[in-house]
Amino acid sequence: MILQCAVLFAFLAIGEFIVWATEVPVPSSIIGMLLLTAALKLRIVRLMWVDRVSDFLVKNLGFFFVPAGVGLINCLGLIKAQWLPIIGASIVSTFLIIAVTGWVHQLVRRLSAPHHELSR
């Protein structure tokens, strides 16, 4: 289990280094996850090297939202004062995310379709 954690932390560290070196405005954890995904797909990293710790983290995912919930409770005054813009932004962004996801999905399907299907 310690070695599996080391593999995950290594990819996190690589993501941190990339953000530090390039100053790209993307969270290092996202970069690390993308690199880990690529390494798994390319079979550089084997699934058995990270499966147990990954299962543990996914099963306990709700626990990691506790700090965010506490942070929301600490900001109840601000939320109460600005509830309408918060709800409005949440609704608008939800529809935008659904629309963009749909468009990207359609584009990827069109681009990855075999040549004979494109002529239809």
C-alpha cells in the first residue's frame, strides 16, 4: 500500500514540478492525474501498482469533502447575502457545462468516426 501511495504521490510531484516550471494555470493535481492516466493507458504504470490505494480513496471520497463543507458553514453570512447570484450562476454554469460537454462529445465522435461513416 505504501508503494502504491508513492506512485500516486510521484505523479502529483511531477504535476507540481510542471506547474512550477511552466507557471501553467492548471492545478498540479489535475496534471498529475492526466499523466497517471496516460501512463496507465501506455502501460508504463500497471493498474496493480495503484489499484488498492485508488479503491481506498474512492470508497472514502465523501470524507474529503468535509473541509469544503466546513468552509461553506463558515461563509453562511456571505451565502445568505448573495444567494440569488450564487443560484443564478450555478444554474447558468450547469447548462453551459452540459451544452459544451455535448458539443465536445459530438465533435469527438465525428472526428473519430471511420471514413465511410463520414460520407453518410
